[in-house]
Amino acid sequence: MNGKVFRQYAARLTVVTTRGGEEREYQIAEGHFAVSRVLEIRDVETGFTPGDIVATIYYVTFTPPNSDDTRTVLVTDEDMRDRNSTWPKQTGACAFMPTRRTGVETVSDAIKAMALRARGHGGPTLAYGVPGLLLRDGRPPAFLRPGKPALVSGGVDQETWCELPPEQAKTEGVRLLGLDDPSTDEQATADLLALFRFPALVPDDPAVGITLVSLLAYAPWAGLPETDTLPGVGHLAVMLAGTSGLRKTAMAALVLGAQSSTYRPAKGKPVTATVRLRHGAKNGGSSAIGAQRALWPLAGLSALVDDAFAEELTDGEVHSQWIELSGLADSMAEQNSGVKATRTGSGLMPSRYPRCCLLATAEDLPDEDRHVSGVARWFALKTESTVDLAVLTEMQAGVRALSRAHARIVQDTLSDLDIPRRAVAWAEEQVSGWDTSNVHGRAVQNATFVLAGWRLLTWAGERGGLTDMDSWTAWGAEQIHAAMDAQARRGGIVGNTQAARDPVKLFLRRFREALTDGTWYLATPERADDGAAMPPTAIPGYGPAAVGWRQGPRVTADGFGPATQWFTTGRGDPLGAVHIKEPGTPGRAPFAPAMLVMRAALWDDVARTVARRARERDGHGISDTPAVLLRRLVEQGITKSAAPESGKVWKGKGTCNQDVLKFDLLRLLGDDITDPGEDDNGPGDGGQEPEPEPTTPGRLGTQVPEFDPRCLACGGMASAREPGDGAYWWNGVGPLHASCAIPEPKQAEPAQAALPEQVEPEQTPEPVWRGPEHTDKSLAALRSTLVKRGWDVLSDEFVREVADRITAAFPVDGKPGSGGPGLVWAEGPGRTSWRLFRQVQGRGTRRLPPDERLGDINCPWAMPRQEWHRPLTDDERKQAFFVSFDINGAYLAAASQPLGTGRPVHLTDTGRIPIRKNVPALYRLDVDPTTADLLPMLFAANGWYASPIAWYLHERGLVRRVEEAFVWPTTESYVWLDRWYQAVRNARSWLAGDGGHDQTGQAAADCVKALYTTFLAGWMASPKNSTNLYRPDWRAHTVSRAAANQARALDTVREQTGRTPFAIRVDAVWFTADSPDDIPAGLSVPDNRKLGKWKRNGAGPLAPNIVAALDSGIGGVHAALREAATS
């Protein structure tokens, strides 16, 4: 080699040179060197075809002189060429050879010459340096496994191997990955079932387990190119965030274990991640390039990037890590690192990027709303749920079943590589039916890939003979869809825009809310004589209620006096002072006619509190730092200056100048800050925007009256917050309750009788709160309700007392019975409940229901059967008694659920529409023909079902396909009846206790029951309902949820005892029994009559007339049962 001849003797290595025709032999090393094998490592190209030879490995054996101790090491040709070769130290030959560089190079040349001799005798061995898919012309597809023969359909290819180069095999996180031997036919079913245990890892959030196992099934095929008819298979990146109780790294270790023949995760055993991000540590280097190089040798697998955002990080560190994670996912998706190569040795290091799919774990997703585009590179799951430790331990112990099942799926799929492509095509079809207008495009793509992985798994289940795979497929698709929507909501994307990108609007909305809910309050610059803060009553267009004050009875020595006074809703000192420059006051013009002046030192706390509130209320926070947000407010003219100026917040003796900030208070209170997706138009205004709030006193005339939030018609509190509040303003007149008629306008005074121009008073008088007034019309309506409920109404005084008790049960502020203004009975129970809805929604985060009536939208749902009975069985006829139970407040307990707003999307893709849990929708279903006999109280003759019953039927496996659906977008759904439900629940509890000890309280409790049953069961869908809360879809969902809850409870009884009711009427059921005290096993009947729980409804003898009525099937059964009930 290189003109040299090498000779290996028993204990020395020499080189022979020829000079002038004379040979000279020199010893270059002591000991014996031998090359037993030459291994050429070939790369695999992007299209999975064989690539160039990237490394040559020599199996070098060295025996020191006078010793039998031999050592064999793998030496690469690259190391042979390196100026700082490490192979002499690895073999132990460095002590027996020259230390100078030329001596090491000469021995390296001798070893290469030995390698040539080895090649000549047996030829080099060929292996591939990357695991994963391999496609070769004329040969079947193979899946490479490090250290093992490649998998092929039906077996293994003993001639095709994968060997990781020594430098890459040093990384333990890389070395442990490699597919196991597939399940045998005897093991296949049991092993496959183990994979379907993944969703049970987190019972409260099954999307976590579904995503992990989908990634596992999908990763082997990532990178398959598209064909003429089928899409390609892209690369998938998944991120899992949650607290330590989630055990996210332990769950990720199951994915690693399922891709390994050696790795066994266990409790207390550190997880060997491929790349670690904690404290900036990364395998393979301290830079993003190092992380990409560490992931380069992996293909067809899922690598673990562990511990993102661990420990306390500065804002800059968080930003840097987001850039790194998004860059890593980008390099993976594009299969191009996008970074410059670095020079190494005498050549250039080629570009490196992850050729595998990625699974990252994170403690949290900090500042997610500021990095929406970066997060969208990942299918990001964030959950507060905890792992089921029993399931986790079970799966850790059975990890070999997971690895065998995964290898078997890969082996079976090698027979047809169009299977993964068809899975992606199927997933794209499913996602095309989803509402993705609020989701980043990359996030939609990732969700599609996760769904494709789930379909690959369920197809494997079908091939393996597992049943009910269609239900598993639909259920998994629904969970993945919900996870995608959750990611979009966390990023604050609404429609086609990201609400979190408008921090000023977010700040104004939540700052204004904080002033009205008791978080902060503002006061006048002057203090009372006793030092107390005083309410600002001269804010143009606003009363003290807009800045943290409420009005109540004035406390006197003799108790509550006839007058009223203002109280602060918050505690402690005011946030700042309201400075108002009176017209005609000398001096330069102020920054704004009404200013909030506050100490500059408070700003950071205020900004962070509002940002936290925005994150809690809106699902996304304010992206700016306090300083940046302040500059934005200055740019929009809301704040005078970002630099504090010297001034006084408070007036009076002892006050001094401080660094202060000044805000335009009218802009803070009155800017257009409508919630995204929320309609603030008033009812009956034709959908037009309300007139903008006044911003200067001139808009209001010379006199600025105090805003009075009482209803103009009845005098009761309307819960309006300011003039023009769309919830209580009707055709420019207000405030008004929705159930109150607009009062007749007063006749205008003749022109000649006009008063002369008035001098503006120094201070506008405080408004006086009046208690609710019961009109003759409302009392007559209440009397009618009492009569219908079976009460013998004795006098008008009794009716008024009942009305007062109802008012006390539903106060505007405080708990039931606390006094003050409250609900006034309207023309009937339904109208009264509507009035209550408006009253409580006035304090809600989202205050308005949709404006439009749904009379122009087809709502084909019909009320299910309310009565049913069947003949008794022979065993039941032998029992002497019947027992009856019903659900306490069944409809009321079902009211607090997501309900749609706006207009639904009409889906017509028959057979491809998924049924989604907890998503407002109406489905036309093709159900099993036996449903009418199995579940008569749920069966709909016209095929239309609301979401709760549709989901129940889907769980029972009774849905054959979905014909069409009306689905409300999840971004526009909200628990609209939740505050109303809480108010009714609290009123019921009070009237069942302290407020219902007498006959008046009992009558009031009966009216409250009429209030909510009428509202939920019929009034919302009644043609007599002329309000904008004509919502037959809300009624459908409430009634359906109650019916589905009842059906599940009866399922439990049937499963545990085999007993079924022989009669049902609405929420009441009747069973035969051996004794009147019998309670069927599985039917939970608590002693405290808890809302939504079963309660005893009576018992009696099973008389012959009841049996005969049941046998006849002609009716009268329920009347006979009621008459026969003795307890």
C-alpha cells in the first residue's frame, strides 16, 4: 500500500521499503495485528432505496507481545484517517508503537493492507447503517433492525442486516431502539390486545393514550412517497405536556419499549431518552445541530425528546427552547436540516436532521399563545389528568407483548405498502368533515397523521380478528378531533385569526371585568372625613357600579333605613383615583376628561393579574410583557405616556407627589371589547351593532345623569352594567328585562314650555335602588301557577308572601335569603325562568345568548316517548309488590352542559360523520332495528337524536351509520345554562331548608320546580316563546341528557341483577319486588335526595288490576300505580 510492503510476524509488525533496488525492513510496532472482517456500511436514501457507502469498519484484533490476551475492536476508516486517531488506545496498541503521528499513520496503512487481503479472501460484508424501511428493485420490501436480520412479509431476510456505526451506537438512547421479533400466531391476539390498553393509561383524557399508540403505529411508514392515486406518508411530531402526576415520561417509555427487543421500562428506572432538553443538555452536542445529529441515524421509529421547559426558565430561555423545538420538528417534516454543515477532519459533515418521528415531553407549554406557529409543528397535548398507575404498571410488566405486537403489525403491513397511504387518505377524508377554520394548518396535518396511525391500529385489529373495531375507530377519531380543537383554543385562534394577537383588546375586556367583580375598585381623589374611600359618581355616562361599587340599603342605628348607600365590591385600598376636570375649571386641558391615575409601581402587578385572568377566561393569555403592553396602550391613546410622571393620586393634607401613570378612563370602560365569537347586539335590534359608547361629555349634553340600572318597566334590577348594554337595551330604550314590555313614552312638553338652560349641578345625585315591585299581572300569574300545582290559594296576602319568598330565593347579589333586590315573578313559569336567565347572565363572562331565533333553522328533533310499560314476566308475577323511584330534578341536573350558539353546520357525508361526545349536535341515525324494543324511551321514530342520546347509542353499539347531522362549532358552544342552573339549585336548597320551613316556603319551592321544569321541558321550544331564547336545540340536549343518564343507570341495574323496569313515565320507573322496602342493586338512592340522584317514589301491592292493565297494553297503568301506592 502506498508503495510499501508490510509483514506481520508472531510478535512484531514491519514495513519493507525498496530504495535503489535494495529492500530494507523496519519494525513499526510490537505485537500481532489481524483484520478478521471488513464491514461496509451503506446509507438509505430518502426514498428508502440503498445509498452510498458511508463508512467502512475493520474488525481489528491486537495481541501484545509475549501475551495471550487479545482484544478485538471495531475501527472505522474515518478514524484511521483522523489526525487524532483513537483506535490505538481502544486496542491497547499505543504502548507498542511510535507515538509520533507518522508512526500511527504507518500502522494504520498496515491495517488497511490487511483489510484488502481480507476482502480478497472472503469479500466485505454489507450492512445498512439506518433502521427502517428498505426498498430494492426486484426484492420484497424489508424493515431493517439493528443487529438482527431485516423483517419481510411472512418472515426475515437473513442476508439483509442493519449495523449502526460505532460512533452512533455509543448513544444509549439510539442503541436501544430496534424492532423485536414479531408475535407468533399463538401470541398475536393477546399481544395485539395489549396495544389497545394505551387509551386506559389516562382514563379522564384517553386522547393521550390514543395519540401515543397512534404515533407508534404510524412511525414505521413516515416518509413513504405519494403515488398517482394515494397521498404520501409525512413525518409526525407529538408533544405531551402535563404535571408530574401524568407520568408522561413513563408513558413515553412504553413507546420506546414497544420499539425495542431489550429495553424494559420499570418503576424507579430512569428512562433512556434519545435527546434530553433539561438544563439545555442534548445528546450529541449542546446545540440544535447536535440534537439533530443524534436523531439522524433513526428511521422508521419514534424518538423521545424529553424534559422540555423543565425547571425555572427565563422568558428568553423559554423563547429559545420554542425556537429549537419548532426547528427540530421543521427539520423532521421537511427532511432537511436547514443548517450549515461544519468541517470535520479533512471533509465536510453532511447535513443532519431527524429521519424518525418525534415524541416530546414537557412540564408545561409556557407562552403557548405567543408561539402558536411553533407549537403547531407538533400535535400538542396538554392535560391536568393523572395516569392510572395500575394500568401503567401492568403495561410496563408486559412491554414485550407490546414490542412483539408492534413488530407483527410492521411485518404484516410489508405485504402491501399502500396500507399506510390508504390510512392517510382515510384520515384526510375524516378531517375534511371537521371544522378546522380555527386550527393552524400544520396542526391539522399532524392531527391527520395521528388519525392515520389510529386507523392503522384498528385495521390491524380487524386483521387479527378483534371485534367492534368500527366503534373503536370512531371513538378514537372523536378524541383526536377534540385534542386538535383544544390545541387551537389554547393558542387563542378564533375563526381565521388569533385573538391572543390583540393584547390591548384582551386587556381592556378583562380589566373592565376585574373592576366589576370585586378584584379592584376606583375612588375619588378626595377621602371622607373618616378617611374612607368615596365612590366616583361623576364619571360621564357611568355610575360607580362600573368601577367596583355596589349599592345597598343604608345601615342606620335602628337597622336598615329607607335610603341607600354605595359599598365597595373589593377589599383593601383603591387601585387608583378617578380625576375629572369639571367644565369651566381654569388650567390647561387634561390628557382626558376622566382619568384613572394610579401609582406606576402597581402597573406590573395589574398587567400580570389581567393576563392571568385572560388565560383563565379566554383560554389564552396576553402575549406582551407589562412594558410592551403599556407602550401599546400609549400608541392607541389609552395611556398618556409609558414613562411615569410626577403627580398626585390622592388629594388632601399629607399627600405628596409620586410616579404615576394616567389612563383615559372612558376608553378603559367603553372601548369596543366584544368577546371573539360573541354577539353583543341587543335583542330585537335586527342584528345591527349598538351605538358606540359616548367618549366625551359633549355627547351626552350639558347634564350627565347617573346611570340607573333598574328596569324601566318593573323597577327590578336588570343587571345592566352600563348604558347601552345590549343584554338589556331594546330599540334604544332601557334598561329593560326581556320579559317586560317597553313603557309608553312620555308626551313631550310644548316648545314654549321648555325650561331655560340649566346650570350643571356640582354633583349628580346618587341613584336610589328600589326593591322589586310585584304587579297585579305578575301576582295573578303566580296565583294561576299555584292553582295548577294543586294549592288552595287562600288570599292575596298569601300569594304576595310566596312572591316575596321567591324573590328572596333568587337575589341579584349574595346567597338566597340574604335580602336585597331579586327575581320578580313574570307572566308564567317559563317567562319567569327567562327573566332569571337574563338576571344571572348579566354577571357572566359571556353575557349574551345568540340574537337570532332558531325558527328559521330546521330542528327536526322530537320529544322521546314519555310513558311506556310492558306485560310482566312469569317470575315478576310471583312477586307481591312494586317499588317506584324517580330522579330528583332530572332535567335541572342535565342543564349544565355545552350548548350551541349561532348556527349549526349541516353535514351530509353519509356514513362518514363521527358522533362526538359533549359537542352540541343533532344526528339522523340509522340504528339497529331492535332499538325500539330495547330502549323505547330513547327511540326516535324519525331518526333524529340530540348528541347525548346519540353518544349513548354509539356506546351501546346500536348505531349503524350517521345519515346527516347539524353540528354546532365547538368554538361557539358554551355552558349557557350553568349560572341559571346554579341559581335554581341554590334556591331549591334554601327553600328545602331555612327558607321553606312554613307553608309559604313550601309553595315557593313548588313554584320553583314549575319554573325550571316548564323552562327546560317545553318553554324554550314553545311557539308562545316570543323571546330570542327560542332554542328547541337546547331543550333537545337537556331532555336527551336526562334520558341518557337515566338509561345508563338502568343499564347498571340490569347488568348487576338482570332486573328491568316494567313501567316508565318520564324520569320515574317501576320494578316488581318481594317487599316494599326493596331497592334494586346498582340503583344508588342516597338519603339526602341529592339533585340528579334517584329517590324513592313509593311502593304498593301488585294488585290484579295493575297486572291486567299491563297485559292489555291499552293504558291506565300509571294511574293505577299511583292509586295503589301506599308509601
